[in-house]
Amino acid sequence: MSSASPRPIVAVLDTNVVIAALVWNGTPGKLMARATEGNGIALASSPALINELANTLVLPRFSNRIRESGHSVADLVTSYSQLVRLVDPRDVPRVVPDDLDDDHVIAAALAVGADYIVTGDRAHLLPIGQHQKIAIITPRQCLDLLGS
């Protein structure tokens, strides 16, 4: 009798986590590697979040790290876009009082039926803790849930 592998958790990564995964080593990179390998986690995003990623990666503070990686911003955005399940939320609810961009993270998570939103945003998203049964957690907490 074969046992079915458990359903992967579905997560939406906040742009700060995606950038950390693409540009630096560390916990976010390990989390994205797990998703790339299909190892317990599936990622979702939205056109608005992909656009935010592209617009943020071109900021001067990332240029040296991107150049050192040997990739272009377009390469990084394309590879991430191909990794995620793209969803297009019909509505973007106003949830995060001081950051309209974070509402797009929540909208994508709601549209895909995510289990988790993964963020490093200690000012806006993490304090919410949960939205409609979608837990808002750090990359470390997510890796811990995956057994890493």
C-alpha cells in the first residue's frame, strides 16, 4: 500500500521575501529552493506582486548584488514568475492600514486559497497575524513548519 505524499502548503511570499531569496543567501533562499524542488511548498503570486518585484529590483540598492549574481532583473523576475502559480484577484480588500501594497499580498493569498503569507514585514503584515484563516508568518516559521 503506497502512501500519498501530503499536500504541499500554499504560500504567497511578500516582495521583501522574494527579493531576499533572489538576491541574498539565507532563510528566504532556502524556502524558495524548497518550492523550486517541489518539496512541501507551492508558491503563488499575482500580476500586481510581480510588477512590484520588477519595480523594486531595479532600485540602485540592489544593483551590485544582482550584477554579482550574473543575472539581470528580467531574468530574476521571469524565473520567479515561472515558479509561482499566478492568480489575478478580482478584489483587493483594504486590510493593511498603512501600506496599500500589502493589500495586494493579502488579495493574492485569498484568491489562491493560501495557507500562509510569508513576510519579513514586522511593521505592517506580521502584526496582523492572520487574515481569514491565512496565517501571516516569517520565512523562518515557514521553514520550521516544513521541517527544515
